[in-house]
Amino acid sequence: MADDHEPLVASRRLDSTTKQARVRAAIAEMASTEAALSVAALARRAKVSRRFIYDHPELRAEAEHQAARWAVRDGAAASATARVTAASLRADLANARAANTRLQTELAALRRRLGRDLGQQVLTELAGDETTDMAAVAPRVAELEQALFECREALAQRTEELEAARRINRELLERLNRRTRS
């Protein structure tokens, strides 16, 4: 009776060995194609059940070992990519700074030009003639600058007088407060 089961056991062992070989071949194939390794994907590729892989710890260990190797390799590739990305970011920053400097220089030049053009326009309006140049209105500009200077001086003098009056007022209030307390 024991002999009746031997062919079944041998067939079962052969089937298991064949499936194990297919799983190992699938692991190697997935490694060469860099496909994502999971038990489900491995079982599909080897045409076995996930249960078969879980029931054979050596197959599962091989799959996990291969997945760990891929993770290390992918981690190294990711860090290499990160270094390239950091370098490219530094280059982008340098380019942006250079562009910013160029734009600031251009802006300063445009501001000077605008100031010159607006100044010419004001001079033209003051003189009442569009062909007027700076030499023709220079006496009027000098007169206005003198008037402005005198106004600023008068303002500064009045500000000093106001501050002096405030100091005197504070001193008088302090004296008055001391007398009322005593």
C-alpha cells in the first residue's frame, strides 16, 4: 500500500521542484528587467499561487533578498540623482543671480534715462518752448534752487526755535509742579 503513494509523492515533489525553478527564474528575470518585486508580481510571473511562495520560506527569502538589493541600488541611484539635482539647483541659482544683476543694472539705466527725460520735459514746460535746452533755463533753475535753499534754512531755524520753546515750556511746567507739591 505504501507503494501506491510513491508515484503521487514523486509527482508532487517534481511539481514543487518545477514551480520552485519557475519562481527562481522569475526572480532572475525580474532582476534583469528591473521590474518591481512583490510576492503578488512574482507569483504572477512564475504562474504559481502566492501561497506557494509563502509556503516555501527559502523562495520568499530569495525574493526579499533580491528586493533589498534593488532597494539599495535604487537608493544609490536616487542619491546620485539628488546630487545632480542639487548641482543643477546651484547652477540655476547662479544663473538667476546673474540675471538679477543684469536686470538691476538695466533698471538703474532706465531710471537715469527717465529722470533725464522728465527733467527735460519740466525744463521745456518752464521755458514754454520745446526747443529750449538747459542753458536757456539755467538762470531760472538757479533762482528756484536758491529759493528752495532759503525755505529749507527758514524751516530749520523755525524748527530750532520750536524745540527751544518746548524745552522752556517743560522747564516752566516742572518748576510749577515742584511749587505745587511743596
